[in-house]
Amino acid sequence: MTKLNIKGHEFNKLLIRDSYDRRATQFKNNIIQTLKKIGVVEDDIEVKLQKIARLGGNAIASWYFDDHHMYFSYRLSNKFVENLYVVSKVIELDAKALLAEEITEEEFVQHFKENEEIEKQREEARKVLGVEKDCLDLELINKNYKNLAREHHPDAGGNMEEFKKINNAHKMLKRELS
């Protein structure tokens, strides 16, 4: 079975072949129950389901914890339901580590703290790097980044602000895709 390594957690990749919508609902409920165990109230949790879970799509969970907006998304699998499984599993493993005092609340917050406008920022970052708005190819992103960074590097007569913008866009997408 294929292993995934996401946010420092290694677990088996789940290949789902049937009951997609039912399983997506189960993963959503698992996320809610897991977050409730660490004190998050259900009204502060948002997990949107796609109408057809067997199709591709970005799985997103967002919630508030300790006055911070928390967010995790995954979209590298071909099916929304498999992406939601990854989101569920990562949240579950981090919550277990928090409850077992293997990580602190601050570390938990750092794993998931995001700006509420993160999806728009990621889309803008892809524009800056000259890739499609749904591009998940880290090699292509890295290639475009290197070319743009070389072209706009201040030591080569480029604009410092544009160079910073390119670097920040690359960091954001690299964090998303690793």
C-alpha cells in the first residue's frame, strides 16, 4: 500500500472505489468529532462537501482554535473523497498528538494557522509564477520560480519588490504542496 507523508505524519493512502458520498460524510463527521475532542465547538467548524465526492476537488476544513483561524486543505488526489480522507487523517493525528501532550497548543496552532483569504492568495501566487490557477505540479512551479527569480533578481538589475513577490508566492505554494 502506498504511504503518504503529510505535515510530518506518515499513513497509508486510502483508495476509495465505492460509496463515495457516504464516505465523504463520514470523513466530515470524523473531522468534527476530532476537533470537538480538543475543545472546538461545532459552530466554529466548517467542512464543505462536494456534490459528487468521486470527482476531483480540493478538500478544506477550517475552524477556530484559541482565537486563531485554523485551516487545512488537500487536493493532490484524483477524488474529492480521498482528499477529504487526507484532511481528516492529518487533523486526527495532530489532535491525538496534542491530547497526548506530544505537541503543545502553540505547535498545533502553527501547523494549521492560516489567513482566511488563503485560497485567493494561492490563486494570486500561481498568477505571479505564471502557472494555471489549478496547477499542482511542484516541478513546474519550481521551474517558473527559478526563471522569474533569476530575471528579477536585484543583483541582475531587477526590481526588489517584484523579486520579493516572486519569493513569497513560491514559499506559499511550496508550503501548500509539500
